[in-house]
Amino acid sequence: MAKLACPYCYHRFPASNLWFQCTGRPAPGKEKCRKVVDPERQRLTGYAPASWPAFAAAKALLGRTPRRAPCPDCGTVSGIRACPVCHTPLPANFADSRSPLIGVVGGKNAGKTVYTTVLVHELRHNIRRRFDADISFAGEQAGVGTAQWLERYEQALFGDRALFESTASSADGIRIPLVMQWRQPRVQFGRQVHNTTTLSFYDAAGEDMTTQEFVNSQAYLTAADGLIVLLDPFQLPGAQDRIAVPDVGRRDAEPPINVLNRVTEMLRSSVGLSDRKKIGTPIAVVFSKIDAFFGMLGDNHPLLRPPATGPEYDEAGGQDADEHLRALLAELGADDLDGHLRAHYQAFRYFAVSSLGAEPDYGRKQIDPAGVRPFRVDEPLLWLLSHFGIIERSRR
């Protein structure tokens, strides 16, 4: 039986093993359950508030995906499904359709948190309209945790027009992911149906990618169905000869190939992959901060063409950008990245994005006065979703 992956703790389990959470409404004549702090949920996800107890379904339901089950303590029948490992309540339509986990990974100063913030903002606004989809935060942890995230990151960029500090490393290795649901109408067998996909984004601190030991401990990397790997283009060998690299780009510099090597080593060792085989996890290799290269590339460069706007992933445009970025890597003396990816991965593609649309003032931590103008930040995610068959591909 195919296994599901919890979008909160990233452990995999058969659909028939789904747990449930009590609703807090007792059956007639039964005593009401009490909210308690779940030690496993706290240990695996960092969630500390008290919550209604979680429980396994009755044995009679095992062997198939259960939809409802009675609480063994208060007798109420619950349809709130929960992860059997961390006991976190799952989104209502979880397990009914493909729900890929997307890991966002990269080295220090690659711009992962800025990228994730802008991508999630685009999902909730422009991408939602483009695909005629309902895209929103999901799950119980969409409450306090998401509100804090919006206040800290989205408000800073889109409201205050200010950069925030680098994501701090998590001392216990736990960071609560952003979980969203994408519900979109599609035509199947001549009739319209709605499919719901759960997306889970995990943003690890760049410092967490600096040692092989810590990379190996990141459960989300092993469970991820697809990876968005952000690489700092300021650290490409020939970058400093072609553009004015800001001081922040010279601080704690690390070659992108080092980050990529550690991720590859973890993916291969986690499944005991034979040296003769390539890694099956699709990987979107994203060069952030491409706005710093706009002047070098020139206004008419193919990488700067306006992106597609239709309700599908532009496959032809994606292939074209991939080829031009491969040529740019060779020009900058960074073709070792391409050699590594070709040797280890079945499916990968290059992307050039700008989360802000223009270079910020790194000294004052202020973005361009015109505000945030995202450039192609959605394309890595859309490519992965088209790879999973969740959205269509356009080959025009």
C-alpha cells in the first residue's frame, strides 16, 4: 500500500494507519475528554499548546483508509484525521489526493526565507487567480504559528519594505512548516471535478546546511517528494569578475557545489541508493537574486523575457531558460554544478528568480522604493507540480 507523508513531522505511514483526534464533544452519557499537551507532538513538531487527544482507529477499520472513528474515551465519532506518528490533526482532504512535500533548501545567504515568503504571498494572491484555485493555509497549526509568520516576514517585506535577519538555526532541529491546500477544478472524463492538494514547505536555516551531520538529521529532506534548492549566484566562481557583489555576498561565502554535495550525499545514503542509480527526487535548482545580473545580461537576454501567464506550467519556456542558465554556468566557470546534477539526478531543472525584483540596499536593509516585484518565483514550484501531474504543462 502506498504510504502518506505527514506534512508536519515528515514521517511516512500507510493510509490505513491514520489516527483521529477527538472533537471534544462527548457521546450521550459519556464524560468529556480533556485537552492535554501531547508529548510526541511537542517533540516532533514543536507544538506545545494543549490539544484534544488523538487515538488509533478500531482494528476493524484497519486495511482500508478510515474516514471516521469513535473516540475510545468519550465515545464521540470523529472525522478529524491525525498523523499516527506526531498526532497532529491533518487537513480535511489529506490522503484523498496527491499531497507532495516540498523542501526548500540552500546555503547561508541564499535568500531562502525571502524566497519562501514571496512564493507563499504569490500563491495566496496572483497564482490563486491565475489557476482559478482556492489556496489557503491549512490545519490547526495555521492559527498562531501562521499568524506569527505573516506578521514577522510578510509584513516586513510587503508592508515595511524591509529585509529581515537571516533565519536562525533551530537548536533542537525542529521548525514548524507552512502547510497549504491547493483546491482546483479540473476536467476528467468529460466532467468537472475538484482536486485538493496539500503542500508543505519547510525552510531550514542556511547554517543548518553547513555540516553533513546536520543535513543528515533533517527528516524533511528524506521525506520530500521534490526539492527547491536555492543557490547563491554571488558565490559562482566568475560572479565577482562580472558584477558588483555586495559585502553581504562576501560574508561567510561557501561555493554552491558544497551545499549541493551535502544534499546529494544525504539523499543517496538515506535510501541506500546504489552507485549505479540516480536519485529519483526531482530537484529545482534555483539561482536567487538574479536581479543583480540584469545589467550584465542586458534587456534582451532570453532569461529576462516576460514569463507565461496561463493556467499551466510553460514547459517550452522552462526548457529554454534551463538551456540558457546552463550556458551561463559555463561562462562563469561553474559547470561543475551541471556535471554533478547530471551524474546524480534523474530529473532536475535550472531556474533564475528574483524574489524582490530589484537589488535591495543591504546596508540599510531596505528593499527598492517601488516595492516587491517578484520575478519568476513561482516557476520552480509549478514545474514540480506539473511533474507530479497536479497541474497541466503547456508546450507552446
